[in-house]
Amino acid sequence: MLKYNAPSNKASPSLSNVGSLAFGPKYLSSKLSYAASAAVAEVAADVAELADAVAELAALVADVLAAVAELDALVADVDADDAELAAFVADVDASLAFVVAVVAELAADVAEFDALVALVAALVSLVAALVSLV
């Protein structure tokens, strides 16, 4: 079994303070410990506040990206509407060109009819002249 040997004490303590720093208190005082704890808690609170700010910034960036995506979709819709409108205008132009062609053809037919009426009138005049000779 082990036997405990108690440390030996000097008969008279030294009155010198040389080297007394090495024998300072092993632990900080309560006051210093609380101050250090408070400082650490304050830094932790600042870090948590910074983390919250970073999270808010990330949420804001996500909102901005979503708004940009919505704007891109809106621009794409407007571009599609522009293309549809251009196609509609082209259809109207083609229809108008067709109507103009039909009107021109009708005008040509009317001119032919007028020429035919003039020929008939001339023929009637010739027949009338021939009848007056007889």
C-alpha cells in the first residue's frame, strides 16, 4: 500500500517577494471571470447579430433574383406578344393586298364590260344606219 508523505514546511517563512509572481493565484478572480464571460457573451451576441444580417441579406438577394426571373418572364411574354402582333399585321397586310388585287381585277372586268357596251352601242348604231338605208 502507498503511504502519503506530507510536504515539509520551512521553519520560518521568507520575507522576500522575489519570485512571488510564479506563485500567483492559479485562477482568475470571480470579478475578472465575470468580465471575461460578459465580453465573450457580447462577442457571441455580435456574431449572432452578424449571422442574422447575413441571413437577411441572403433572403434579400433571393427576393431580387426572383424579381429578376419574373421580369425575364414578363419580357419573354411581351416578346411573344410582339411576335403574335407582327404575324397578325402580316396577315392583315396580306388580306389587304388580296382585296386590292380583287378590286383591281373587278375594275378590269368593269373596263372590259364598258368596252363591250361601247362595241354593242357601235353595233346598234351600225344596225340603225343599215336600217335607215333600207
